[in-house]
Amino acid sequence: MPTIYQVAERAGVSLSTVSRVLNGKASVNKVLKERVEKAVKELNYRPNSVARSLANNRTDSVGVLVPELNAPFFGDLMQAVESTLRAADKHVIISVGRNCLETEKDAVEFLISRNCDALIMHAEALSDEYLLELNQSKLPVALVNRQVEGLPEACTSLDNEKGGYLATRHLLELGHKDIAYISGPTDKCDASLRLEGHKRALSEAGLPINPQLIFNGDYSEEDGKIGLLELMARDVPFTALVCANDWMASGAISCARDLGMSLPHDLSVVGFDDVVFAHHVFPRLTTVSNPIAEMAEMSAKYILNKVYGQANNVQLYFEPSLVVRESTVKHEG
């Protein structure tokens, strides 16, 4: 395996010049820089990451905190972060928070112990105060799909209220008036805002908000099934259903078909997120697009700017859009 000494000898320069080139220092003569880069390529030299981290006081690694690993939504997030950072020759260390305060704190402490240069987080349970203190006292953070007062430049977020509004307005425009809703956990900001959007659409249409047509779920496929059964057991008729994410919509669709319902004619269903399976379920799911990959990419670019001195353009706020497929039809009643 070639060494930095061999690179210096091949290029005819000092070790310090090779070190400055490898660490991206600007104070290197252009001709010497080209000679070093040529020698590195000819020798197929790979810089020692430990030595580089000692030289610039960085590990070139970024910690990533996600709530879970088995959901396509967070798979898209991790893929976007990893590919963006890898293109800049940085690496990720992933830890899981499971939407639990203590587990999220443990995950953060683990990532800090790995000497990460920064953290990119989709954190559900950690308080704003904790995140502010973390950013100020330990290392820079970027937050995906969350707004924290005091960290405006570090947060990417979606207009979740508008997304909930678009889902319900779509059904209203199709003539549905009796619309049920399966919410995510209402102690989560995104779920609460989506529900508010649903209520706003009903209010604008002059329709009452019936608590009997709202079920609070936990974003799981199983709660989509449980939610539909519970709503039907309340004996309040509805012709359409909005679910606060695609997992719950998938569960509700599966349950409805098991009950012998003909979809979408017996029940129109709208989801939220537009994850990969949304166009594989039957009928294909009408849903609200949640550009999590784009938000995650922007968080990664923010860290590249903040920590590694790059100058990427960063978009912080995203608008949802409705994706119409076959799970919704006009109400003929």
C-alpha cells in the first residue's frame, strides 16, 4: 500500500505540501497541487482517515438520527443524506430513536461519542430546548421535517397543515361530505397540523367537524386497520377516508377489502407522504406528496456548508402537492 512519503517523493514536493493538498488547503501553488494529484492517482494512494482527522480536527463523519429503519419514508431520508454526503467524501453513522425521549437521547450521545462532526436528525421526542443546547454547546445540528425557534437556518420543513387541507379538499371536490379521518399521534407536530388542515377544509365547505369521524392512530399499518374498524363500529356513515400517512391508508385499504368492500366505489381513500408502495397497492393510492428526500438532501447540504465550508444553495421550506390515483372517485350519492 503506497504511503504519503511515496506520494511526496513521486511529486517532488515536501510532506507538508502533500498534506495541504489532501486536506483541501487553498494555499498551495497550482503547479505543485497538480503534481501531487497526479502522483496520488498514479500510486492509487488513499489518505489515512485517522491521520486526516487529526490534521483538521474532523472525522469527516456525520451522525444521522431516524425514528426507525423499516419504513420506506425514512429509507428515502437516509438514502438522500448518505448520497449527498458521500459525493462530498463524507460518511454517515446511523442511530435509531424509536420516537422515545430516552432512546433518542441515548442515540444522540452515541453519535457524539463517535466523534461525529455534526448531526442530521428526524427527532420526534427531543424538546426544542434540548436541541438548541445541543447545537450551541456540542456540535452543529440539522433538523429534517421540523421547525425549532432559534434554529431557523438549520431546519427543513413541510407545510403539513396545507397537506391535510389538500387531501380533504380533494374529496370535497369529488362530492364527498361524510369524510372520516385517521390521524397520526396528535402529540406530534406534523400529525396535529395535518388534522388541522383536514378541519379547515371541512369548515370552508360549511360542514361540521364530527369527533365520531376522527380516530387517533400511531402512523402504523395496523392502526389503519384498527382505525377503520373503530370508525365503522361507531355507526356514523362515511363515504371517504383520509389517513395521515400512507402506512395507515394501506392498512385501511387492506381491511376494507377483507370486509368485502369494493374500492374506491364503496370508500374513497387518501393517504399522505407518497412513499414507494403508494402506486403498488390496489387501488393505487391517491396521496399527498411529502418530499422527504429533498428535505434530507437540503439538511445534508446545510451541514456541508456549516461544517465543511461549502457554498450549496439550501431550500428550507417545502410545499406539499396532491397526487391523484385510483383510490378516489366521485361520490354519486
